[in-house]
Amino acid sequence: MSQPKAPKIEFPCDYVIKVIGNSAPDFTEFVVEVVEQHAPGICETDISVNESSKGRFSSVQLKIVATGEAQLKALFEELKASGRVHMVL
């Protein structure tokens, strides 16, 4: 049997990413700065932040306008390479 193909994303489109890392006072600001470099024009209403129940981790969810796979790959790689981010979903 062949593997089912992943659905194709048609660009440009609204795209939601979730970034999870250790909780720190500047974590949200850091994530927004990195994302703005790859997808400028984020509105405050497109950002939501949640803390873990014990306060060790933060998750930042952002809605961006994705222009292509190369943009998303570069964004994900920069976030992961920072050492501050555990996961990007």
C-alpha cells in the first residue's frame, strides 16, 4: 500500500503556530520578534499566551499569513535553533 499524501496547503493563507518553551518574562516578546522577521504584520489580537499549571512552561500561539513552505521552514528552524524553544507546532 502507498502512503497517503499530506494535504497541500495553498499559499498565501492564515496559518496558526504554537511555540512552547521555558517560562521567562521575555519569552513572548522573543517569540513575537522572531516571527515578525519572517511574517511581518502580526496584530495583538492574533497572539495568545498560556502558562503551564506549575508555571514552568509558556506557550505562545500566533496567527500569521504564510507565504510558502520556505518561509515556514525558516521560521521553525530559527525558533528551534534559539535554544529557548522546546516545540513548534
